[in-house]
Amino acid sequence: MIGSDVKSSSQFSQVVLMRIGSIQLESPFCQAGLAGYSDRAMRLVARRRGCSYAVTEALLDTILLSGGLGLKKSIDINDEDHPIAGQLIGSQADTMARAAKILVDHGYDVIDLNFACPVKKIKNAARGGHMLRDVVRGVEILQAVRDAVAPHVPTTVSLRRSFDDTAASAEQFEQLLEAAWGYGYGAVRVHGRTVQQKYQGRAQWEILRKIKQRYPDRVILGSGDVFTAEDAVAMKQQTGVDVVWIARGAIGNPWIFQNARQLLDQQNQTGVTGAAAPLSPPGIHQQRQALCEHFAIAMQIHGEQVAGRRMRKMGIKYARFHPQAVEVKQAFIKIISLRQWNEVLDRYYKVDAAGVWPSPHSSDEVNNEPFSDKLLELEV
Ligand SMILES: Cc1cc2nc3c(=O)[nH]c(=O)nc-3n(C[C@H](O)[C@H](O)[C@H](O)COP(=O)(O)O)c2cc1C
């Protein structure tokens, strides 16, 4: 084995950088909400590798309120899975407020409101990123949710940088931002793309820098185009955001958190950007360990059949670190059972060896995944 990759937080010299309200964060890197990916399995595998804060995928308020199986499937945390933000999406202040209370009652540490998802409107009502065009509704929701949860539970809101590139839209973003601060929100997350852009084009980090400059005493999470540990540290250093939101870059790469912490630590110690010792990609046995943990937890949560489907797309992303990446990816694509999964591990992950860094563009495979469609799927 080329060394264990599971680190305790005390191994990083950088302890306690900040808080979101009453919640202490041990590092400035968090795992994003990612519909269809960021379940407890993905979160725990990441936490064991340096991720100190994670956000659930967007949970529909009406599903939580309807109780039964929808509620049971949506609520899934354990003692190892803290601090965690439960992220809510919905259209009505009243239902969002009641759903927020449900999450708090089930032990979620922070409530994050999703005003960022480019999902379509339902029954003509705004939700997600459409809140940027229905500011009155957005402000009502911000207020109702803040009023509904106990003062010690921080609330945060996730926003796109605007709905589109018009000046009116930029103004609406400002109104929501000011309302969030006014009602006492502990942090705001900004994705540097517009809602119209969905996942196309580049995220504008310069806008993140300007926002942080305007609100130096507020906690800002920055999001968009963070695919490697180097990107995560670069976003932090170039924009000054307090926390970097790692999304597609964390899929199949739970090591990104410890790598980013290590890189930031090294740079803080030397005081020179880019002067850090090079990071090593995870070895084959480190990869095998993460894959096994991930599948085992996914099985507990979803059962073999669903876990198999979810792990297939995860395996494909993990495969990027294998020296025979193309072959391993093909092998994961064919998997339909646990037996086949184990066969792939035995065939490609039995003998330890050095891993490889993925090509910088291999994250593009999930770049255009229709997140909106995944949310619609949740409604049936
Ligand atoms: C497949 C997929 C699912 C997503 N699900 C969510 C979600 O549930 N909640 C959320 O706030 N953002 C969600 N996002 C947006 C990401 O969290 C992130 O803001 C976006 O991908 C930009 O960051 P990146 O360019 O570094 O990936 C999703 C994105 C993708 C690609």
C-alpha cells in the first residue's frame, strides 16, 4: 500500500479558519450539493479525506412535507456527517419555512436555500435560480425561513451571479444579497455563472472577487470551475472568498480536499503562490480503498441495485486516476452487479502502483449533466 490517505484534521496545520454562524469550519473547502451524487456515501468518503463541511443535494420542500418514503429517502445523515447543510428548494415561503424546520429537527446544522438551480418554473412559480427574477418571492422565503428556525441555526443562500447579463438582473442579485444580510444569513454562496448560462461557458471569478471586496466582513462561498486542488487554492487566493465550493471537481476525487488543504498549508508556510512541493496522485490501493468504502456505504443507503447504478457513474470518474484509465472506465460502464464490481476491483486494483493525474478536461463529462432534469425526477 502506498500510504493511507485518510487523515485526521489534526494533521493539517490549518485549523479553524472561520465560522458560518455558530458552525466552526476546519478548512475553507466544502463539498457542494450535487443532485444524484452527493449522498451520504460521497460525503463520508470525502470527509475521511479532509472535507470538513458538506451540503446535501437540493431537497424539494414539498417532498419533505409530504412525509412517508420521500421524507425518509431525503433525510440521511449520521454522527460522522457533520457539520452539514441541508439544502432546500421550493417556491413558497410557507412550505420552505416548514421544510427548514423538518431539517433542523433531524439534525442538519445549517439550512442552505437553493436560489441557483436553473430548473424550470413549475406552475408558473419561481424556484431555484428563477428567484433572481422574482425578488419579492425570494425575499419572502429568506425571511420566512430565517424566522422559522432557531437563532443558533445558521441559514445561508446559494445564488447565481445573476439571472442573465442585463444590468436589471445584476440589481436583482444585489437586492437578494442585501436581504440575506438584513435577515441575518450567515453566508452567501455565489456561482459565477448566470442562470441562463446553466453550466456553459466559464464562471466569472472576477465577480466573486468584487463581491468579497464589497463585503469583507461577510462569509462568501465561491463556486464555479473548481476541478482540481490547484483550482480550489487559486480561487481562494484570487478572489478572497472565505470558502471554496467544490462541485464537479469532487466527483470521483475525494482526495481533492486533503490536497487543497495541503497545498494551501504549504503556500501559507512558504508565503509564495505556486511554490509548493508537487502533490502525488492517489496510489492504486488508495483508490481501491475509497471505491470500496463508497460502494459499501452506497449499498447501506440504496440497496444493491440502486447502489450499482450510482456507483457505475462514480467508478467512471474514479477511473481517471488509474494508469489504464480508458480500459478501467469501460469496465465500470459494463457493471450491473456487485459481483461484477468486485471483479473490476480485483482485476485492476489488486496490485498497488502509482496513480496518475487525470487530464484537465476529463471533468467535462459531467459538465453538461442536466441537473434540472434530476430535480424533476425527484418530484415523481
Ligand atoms: C450533476 C450536477 C448536480 C448539481 N446539483 C446541485 C444541487 O443539488 N444543489 C446545488 O446547489 N448545486 C448543484 N449543482 C451545481 C454545483 O453545486 C456547482 O455550483 C456548479 O457545478 C458549479 O461548480 P463547478 O463548475 O465547480 O462544478 C449541480 C451541478 C451538477 C453538474
